[in-house]
Amino acid sequence: MRITPDWVPVPQTVIVVTGLCELAGAIGLMVPRLRWWAGAMLALYTVCVYPANIKHAFDHVAIGHTVLGWWYHAPRLAFQPVFTWWCLFAGGAIDWPWRQRPASRA
């Protein structure tokens, strides 16, 4: 709750719903028919939770009695786009950078 930005309506409900979305996405990645959608929705999720990660970093929000420093926050913020890519890749929505190039015509 503490890292949820103030502008998020009904934050407790949003946190529960996003947690359920994470679980549904993980299950969806295991079901071939749902894999693309699960990957796309998990990627969207990573974008939606980014403001909470920013608030956590810049407002020095204590979790428990610990304030995590930039050794934790800098990689977390920097790698968020990688997590987004990873969701899309796991869902088969993208194959970059390992896509097969078409054979050149001679």
C-alpha cells in the first residue's frame, strides 16, 4: 500500500486485482491457447506498476523498517523495460532479437 501512488483509486482493491492478474498471467503462459494474451497482459501490467516502482524509489518508502537504496531501485527501474519485453517474448507476441531472417534470394 505504501508504494501505491496517491492518484490510484481504491488502492487496496487495485493491489488485490493486480496480484490476481499476475497469477492469471502466470497460469495463462502455461496454456498454449492463452499464451499470447497472457504475455501481452503481463507486459501491460509491468507498464501499469511502473509508477509504484518510481514512488518507492523517489519517496524512500520504508517496507518493514527498511528503506532500500539506489543499489536496489536503479536496477529495478532500469530493467522494467526488459521485464516488459520478457513478458511479450514469453507470450510469443514478439521474437526479437531471435527471429529467423528470411533466406536471401540469389
